[in-house]
Amino acid sequence: MFKAGHFTLKPAPFTYHDPHSVDDAVDLLARHENARVLAGGQSLMPMMNFRYAMPDHLIDLNKVGELAYIHVENNALHIGAMTRQRDLEFSDDIARHCPLLKAALAHVGHRQTRNRGTLGGSLCHQDPSAELVNAAALLGATMHVVSQRGKRDLAAAEFALAYMTTALAPDEMLAGVTFPLPTQGTAHAFVEFARRHGDFAIVACSAMLGLDGKGNIAKVALAISGLAHAPVRPATIEQALLGQKADAATFKAAAAEAGKLEAGADAYVTATYRQHLARMLTYRALEQAATSATENHHG
């Protein structure tokens, strides 16, 4: 047991459960109050050690093999909630069909945390600056939720209720996620600013962009993380970009609007600084995506 100052890094007492199927897991969630699901444990275990989280029951999903999968079907990428981030990072299907997700994964923690961390764990932890949360917002992911009462689907925009709080009921868990695949010819970019590599970003911005035959913007999507409790999809900025030339002037105008988005402050970063980062990163993301789109167009 390690002691840091006056704090003992040891979780409060809890009962451990080790289900082997989804049915067993949802049965445990239905029967026990104040239960938490353990996926990769990269966020939950530190929170328990510091007693920010104190579940009475811990339901370990690591032996529920049916929750780990990656496959492409019906123009969508389907991923199980217990799929390791390391498996996502090296998936040929993701690299081929959804490179934006691969780009986001390059910023997630370190190799050691990605070995254990899961897609579902990151999405359910719902840190407002988490890279996979940003990618889910940009791509318009659908969350597949299960309980003893049945199944339901939630859009990424509906999944985050408040700061690090999801729309999951106490007896529900995330089983899988569906990501619509970007259309052919769509380029992407993912940029972030963090205190050091592997930390959660202070602000992150992802972009997808496609050009028409004249080099004008025919399709665009933006997601900016770190400003609020969930990534922001600035529909007004996206709409204003459509039909515009993919050039520096267009991107500066969009970035200026991104810098006006409402942002929160904390003990380390002011709202004004977050807005500055939103402006800078929006420009960079659009510029990088446009460069790739132009190369694809001419290639």
C-alpha cells in the first residue's frame, strides 16, 4: 500500500463479480445497487484508489468475450465495447475504412494504457477531452446499450448528460458502438494540445472534409473537445464552410468563429485560453484535412 502525503491510495471495500456473458453481467447490474462495470480499468481504478468512485459492487467484463469485436458491415464500422484500444490501433479494417479513428488513437495515453484500455471504457468515462469521445462525436456514432429490460440505441450527442456523466441508467451497460463510415474521397485530420503526450488534451479538434470538382468544400464535419462537458459540433460553422474555397481565408474565418464558442475554465486553464486553442486547432485541422483532400482529388 502506497501512501502519498495524508492520502492512502486504497479503494473502499467492494464485492467483486466475474461474469462470463452479457446476460450474467446485466443480471448483476439489475440485482445490485451502486454497482460499477470494470472494462480496462485505466480510469476507474485510479478513481477508486483516490475514492472519487466508491462502488459497492464491481462487475468485471474482462471475461465477456462476446463484447470484443471489430467488423465492417452495411457501410458502418461495428466495434464491441470491450475491444482493446491497442487492437483498434492496429486493425486493418479501421486503417482502411476509418483512418480518423486511427489518427485519434495515436493520442490516447501510452502503449501500456492502450494495451488494457477499451473503447467502451473510454466512452463511458466520458472525459470531455478524450480522443475517442471526440471521434465518436465527429463520426456520429451510435451507442448500443443493454440491460435486463432490453436494448436501446443512443446517438453520441445524447450519450453525454453532464461532466463525466453518461445517459446510462444504473442497470445498463454499453455493449457496442457503430461508426458510420466516411464517404469515399473524404479526408480527415485530428489535432490536439496537451501538456505532454499521453495526457488528456486541453483542447482537441477533428475534421472531415471533401471537395467537389471545382475544389470547393462539398462536405465538412468538425468536433471540438475541451470547451464543455462534451465535444462541440459547431453546425453553424460547418454550414458556413459548405461551397467555400478550401483556402486559408476560408479556414481563418471558420477558426475565428470557433474561437467565439463558449468555453469553461478550471484551476489550470482559463476560458479565454481554451477559446484561443479552439481557434488555432480548428484552423490546423481544416488545413490538414484540405491538404489531404486535395491530394486525394488530384491522385
